[in-house]
Amino acid sequence: MKTRKTFAAFGILGLLFFSGCASAPPPVDQPLIPLKDVNWELVLEENEGLEILPQDCKELRDFYRGGVQQKAEGEKLFQGKAYPEATKRFNASNDFFLSVLDYIPQDDAKYTLFEGTEILFFPHLLMADNFLKMGRMNQEMREMSAAQRNWKKALTYAHKSLQFENTEWARALQQEITSLLGEKKP
């Protein structure tokens, strides 16, 4: 009986710890990177080209590029209100990014791809935006519990991005998600 109480106490403490982590602000010593330097259009421009399929991926760069490309297709479908197809693309994008995050767990405004080549590398932030869009689609279809789940995931990934790079884009996304969830700004 004592073991169950101890386990329950640690479980509750763990939940409180992890739930508090999602709303903690990023370190203040990082300068804010403006939207003109880090934005979706620049990330997309760096990753255009032939479509990357999961079976064709040989390097982490391929997975990242595939995630960006799937997100771009999802964005087009989202704008056209083709929600089921957009959701499939956003989920495929997130799958690519999760493969990347297994090996490179941080966002970076100047990630060195190879000697002399740097790219905008934001898997957390792009996943946050994917979950935000999926939540918006759920909201349009009046599926509010699914929308809330997606927005909570979006907030977690936006926060993770801000832990590594203090970008105006991530801050704006975090603020939008927070307002959708009806929470106070962190």
C-alpha cells in the first residue's frame, strides 16, 4: 500500500513538473531573432526541389527536407480547405521531423549542413505550426476536443523551439496558441 502511495506521489509531481515546463519562458539572454531572418518562406525556399519520399531518405537532411515539403503541400491544401488531405500531409511532415529529432534535438537559426553551408533548421517550430493548423481544421469541423489536443501539442513544440532559439516567429506562434487555449501568456 505504501508503495502505491509513493508511486502516486511521484506521478503527480512528475505531471506538475512537465506541465509547468510547457509554459516556462525561454532564457532571456538570447537575442530575439526577427521574423525577416527566420520565417516559413525562407525555410521553404531552402528545401524546394524534387519531392523526398520516406524510402528515399538516406541522411537526416533528407528527412528534414521531406518534412518541409510535406508541410508545404499541407499548407496549400489547408488554404484550399481540403482538410482531410491537409491533415495527412501535416502528419507526414511531423513523422519526418520526429525522425530528425531523434538525432538532432534542437532548433537552430544557423545549422551547419556541411562546410560553408548553413540552413534554417526548425523541426520543433514547424511541428508546432503543423499542430496549430490541424487544431484550426478541427475547430472548423467543430471538433473542439481534438483542436485542444493539437493546440497543446503545438504549444509544447513552440516552447521547445524557444528553448533553443528565441525567434519572433516562435513567440508569435506561442502567443496565438496560448490565446486559442484560453490561457494567460507565459
